[in-house]
Amino acid sequence: MIANNAPWGKPLPPRESGEREFVFTQADFERVRKLIYEHAGIALSSAKQDMVYSRLARRLRETRMKTFGEYLALLERGDKAEWEKFVNSLTTNLTSFFREPHHFPILGAHLKKLQGKPSIRIWCCASSTGEEPYSIAMTVVETFNSFNVPVSIVASDLDTNVLATAAKGVYARDRVDRLPPERLNRFFLKNAGGDDGSFTVRPELRRLVTFQRLNLLEPNWSVRGPLDALFCRNVMIYFDKPTQYKILKRFAPLMDRGGLLFAGHSESFLHAADLFRSQGKTVLRTGGRSPLTWVCRLPRRARRRGRRRTSAASFSSAPRPAAPRRSRPSCSDSRPTARRR
């Protein structure tokens, strides 16, 4: 965790003009950081103090509590309904249709290779308000040119509020205005009886996606493999490296052979090179190799000499004395050998 220089137990100074409605001490903030990290794996930096206050102050008003200490005690007693609202308040849900668009042609090409497979499974583990899983579904339909496809998409999220929005599949005009007209007409219906200009995802597209709540830190996941593609984009940035590795280690056995993991543009999994190997453009496959592994091999000239000896011996009828064995380098002390030109 990042240390903060504010005196322990003292109110955090407001960063905007005006007095805060509730006293929010450094101790309160540290309790919030501890609770959200233990429950959801989210590591809040000290730069998030103002955000935490503004979002949780709403919860104090709705629960009619007067202090953060009182509210946090409610959480520590295990109030399930308030825990859900607490997590929903602190999660960020920035998304859009076909965000990070370079991934979708890669997904389409991958799906073409799977044509003929009786069942194709895709997991989107941070669905937010649904734009990402519906973008995946649109890519599926465009690839196979049909809504009747053997593809199932599981879309999960920690936040129950955004999942409810995603399941409805209703979007304001400004959420779909960047889609080409042909996509908008093929996959959405304009809502009648209102001037808001909203659109609803067509039922045949919605049938490809199943929404469910899932916490990546929970010991048991309802999602089962084998997965042909897994979208985990802009999720890991909220976790520290040990938590990232723990989740990636659980992803790996769920992936089918050749399955693709799609990550966010600012995410790097070099610390999990033994689990996944990069394919470029923040796309990874299972079957990584430890960066400490040395590949043992003889120099090419030595291999050619060995082949010549074997070839000459096969045409000779007289027994020949065995050539002295050359010792091969062991993996423990071998080093990469420079190729001679």
C-alpha cells in the first residue's frame, strides 16, 4: 500500500473549497482500503481519497448514519445488502462499444479457425454495462453471418447495478452514435414512444449472452472451461501483482488449447510468463515459459558430424571401434551458443 503523510486519526483536508459534510479521517480511509482489498482485491492508492469520500458520503446519507466509523462498523458486522452497495460505489465502469477496437478483428480471425467446432465458449469477466460482451456477440454474428451460432458468451461483473443495465440492453443515443449505421440497424431496435432516442439490443443478439455476478477473488467460480477466448480487459490494473498472478493462475486451466486471453492496453503480464505468452497487441495464449529456462542444444557443426558418422557406418560391413563419447552440456551449466557465420 502507498503510505500517506496525513496524521493518523486526523481529518483529511478537503481538496475543494468548502467544508465536508462528514468527518473523514486517515484511519477511516485506511479501513476502507483494507475492506475493499480483502473483499474484492481492489488496491486503492492514496490519490483516491477524494473519490472514496464523495462516493461513500452518498451511502452515509442513504443509511442516515452520521459518521464514517458508524458506517464502516456496519460493514464489518457483515451486512450483506450494504456490502453490495459499498462495492458498487467504489468500482469504476468506464466502457463503450468496440473499445480498443484492434482486438475484435483478432477475435474474428480466431473464430474462423474454430468453424465446425460444436461449441465455442467465451468469457467476458468485466462486462460493466454490457457494451463489451455485446461487441463480442456482434463480432460473432458478423464472423459467421448468422445469429444461429454454437457460441455462448458468459458476461460477469462484481457490480450488480451495471449487470442489471447490461441485461436490459437499453442504451441512450450517445452510447451508440459511434456505431456504423449498418451495425446499428442490424443489432439494435429504436425504442418507440419516447423522444430520448434510446436503442435496445435485438433479442436474437441478447440470447448469445448470459449475465451473472462474479467476484474474481471468490474461491469458487461458476464459469467452467474449456474457454476459446477470455476478455479480461482493464480489470487487472485495480489489483496488485500477487493478486493478478493468483487470478491468472486460475484462468490458465480454463483455457482450451489455442484459446486467447485479451488484456487491456495498459496491462502487462510479464510477471506471469510461465502461464501466458504474448501474441502481441495485448493478446496472450496459454503455455508460457519461465524466463529462467535455458534451452540445451549442441552446436550445429557437432550435430552435422554426428550425422556423417552414422551415415558412413551404415554402409560398412566390418565392425568399427566405437568413437569416444563427447560429453554434452547439461542444462544446469549450459549457456546460449552464438551461431557461427
